Amino acid sequence: MTWGPYDEAGTRAFLKTAIERQNATPRTSYMFAITLKESGRLIGHCGIYLTDEGRQAVLGWILHRDYWNRGYMTECAKELLRFGFEDLRLHRIVAYCNTENGATSRVMEKCGMRREGAFKKSKRGRPGIDKEWNDEYLYAILAEEWCP
Ligand SMILES: CC(C)(COP(=O)(O)OP(=O)(O)OC[C@H]1O[C@@H](n2cnc3c(N)ncnc32)[C@H](O)[C@@H]1OP(=O)(O)O)[C@@H](O)C(=O)NCCC(=O)NCCS
């Protein structure tokens, strides 16, 4: 990620922002908690963020490491696409990822998103944690390409 990890204060600030954005009018950010159906345990977060006067959006997500590779984020990403195209009536949805993030690229491909671009040193890393500049892929899907 290019943000975090958060301490308790950082997490509180993140949640405060999420709640403020939930109550904003017009609403342009939809940030969701990911919980396990059987226990309600919080295991991650995903979101869809509107751009271009509400006709396009960017996706983002993160999952606790203990729950990787069980198909959870593919399930979430498909639901974000359904929500974006069916409920929000969007034209196009995109997502960016570090070119070294094979799992997230795979999630996007499993959802029918297409790799449209590769950008050199386009994303700044976290000082002291990452490389200063990271390469990114752009994935996208159009409303007419989306199959539930
Ligand atoms: C990316 C992330 C959300 C994926 O969540 P997940 O629930 O494990 O994803 P899924 O189980 O639905 O699918 C993962 C797929 O990636 C594949 N995969 C896992 N690691 C991989 C790697 N290093 N290279 C290529 N593919 C990989 C899995 O095999 C699986 O594909 P398959 O179903 O064809 O076998 C999770 O790894 C994560 O939270 N990572 C840290 C945060 C992050 O990177 N967020 C995105 C920033 S853009």
C-alpha cells in the first residue's frame, strides 16, 4: 500500500473520514467494511470512489493477511462492480495497482477488468518503507462489458 500501516490514532482518523464521506452530499465515496458472514469479524476494507461528475470511479481494497487466497476479495470486487454499474449507473470503473502486486492484478482479471496501461514510477511510496517511486498498472472495465 502507499498508506499505513496505521496506529490506533491513524485508524480512528481513517474511520472518522469514512463516516464523514458517508454523510456527504453529493456522496462520492463508498467505503465498506469486509466482515465474515458467520462471525461478523472485521477482516478488511474496500471502496468505490466516484470521479468525473459521478460517471466514473476508482476501486480500492485491502484484506487481513490471514484471509488471503480464499476468494474473498474477488467476491468483494465483483460486488463493487455490480454496485457501480447497476446502482450508481456508472460508465467506467478503473483500479490501479503496483506492478509487483500479482494478487491484486489477478483479482481484477478474475472480475473481467482489462489491463489498459503500465506506468513507470507513477506512484510515490511511503518514506522509509517503500521505493520512492513505484510502477503501476491501470485496469478498467466499461458498463457495456460488465457481465454479472
Ligand atoms: C490483493 C488482495 C486484496 C487479494 O485478496 P484475496 O482475497 O487474497 O484475493 P482472491 O483470493 O480473491 O484472489 C487472489 C488471486 O491472486 C492469486 N495470487 C496470490 N498471490 C499471487 C502472486 N504473488 N502473484 C500472482 N497471483 C497471485 C491467487 O492465486 C488468486 O488467484 P486464483 O483464484 O486464480 O488462484 C490481498 O492480497 C491484500 O489485501 N493484499 C494487500 C493489500 C493490497 O495489495 N491491496 C491492493 C492495493 S492496489
